[in-house]
Amino acid sequence: MAIRKIAQLGEPVLRQRARELTRDELRSPAVQTLIDDMIETMHDADGAGLAAPQVYESVAIAVIEVQGNPRYPNSASIPLTVLVNPRLTPLVASSSDALADEDAFEMYEGCLSVTGLRGRVRRPRKVRVQAWDREGNPLDFEWEGFRAVVVQHECDHLNGTVFVDRADPKSLTFLREYDRYVPLERRMVDGGARS
Ligand code: NI
């Protein structure tokens, strides 16, 4: 296993649509090593997730894990999850263009490809996730809250989208200023938890 270099905002690979893998490709040693390397790279960088384009591989793989992460100290944990060729479907009543408060999860997101910056993003608070695991077995589950945000952020990378595209521009903040000026109660707001 190896820690790979993480592409930073401006690298063209972050703006490409990642291609899907066949099961034969997935089972190849090169792709299995890529997955191992993505997990190691995510751990080393204290990321909540990592998508293959972030390590210069334009294929549809994302890894997610949160366990006592210093970058997300107040977040619920997420078990290690490998998603291949993922498809997401929002499971909320209102449309993504006009999300009702009770359907929305707002969080100051960060990204290993956008070092030092956070910004507030509003997303559907619940999604259906369909994908393969690293062996090619089908996965189909529903995630809500913080988990739903993380999986949407990672799957955005597979479509060439970065969180700054979705963030309220006036909310963008560097980490030092985030720590100073964004109160804890505004860092993560689950609209579905209010009712
Ligand atoms: Ni990211």
C-alpha cells in the first residue's frame, strides 16, 4: 500500500467525469491496489472520504470512513465503506433546487483537494445509495444526516463537481477563521432534526 498525492483544486482531473468500472476491471490487482491506497491516503490525511479522481485516477470509486476524525471532531462515526460505480437518489419530498428546511442538511464542508477552506453547503438530508462493494457485490442502502452529506460530497467528485461549486460563496472561510468565527451550532444543521 502507498499514500498517493492528492490533486488540488485546479487540476483538470478533478473536473472530469470519472468512468465506471467493469467487474473484471474491479477485480484486477491494479484497481484493488488503488482502493487500498485510497483508504491509506484518506487515513493519512484525516479525510472523511476520498474519491479516485482526487488521486489522479478518473474512475468511479469512492471510500468513506469517519472514526474519531480530528477534522470532524463532533461528527457521528461512519464505518469504512467502499463504493464502486455509485448512484445516489435523494429521498426527500422537496426538489434539490428548492429544498425545504426539513429536507435539508447544512454543513460547513471541507475537502482534501481544497486545502484549508470550508464553506456551507445545503444538501438533501437523506439519500439512497446503490453501488458495488470492492468485490463487485451490489449494495443498496439509505443514509441520512452527516452520512448522507459525506456520500454526496464524494459522489460529486465522480461527476467533476467540488463542494465550492455548491457552497454559499459568502460562507467560504479558511480554517483558522472557521475555528474563530463559525459557532459550533452553525457548523452542522440538520433541518430534519428540528421537527
Ligand atoms: Ni472532497
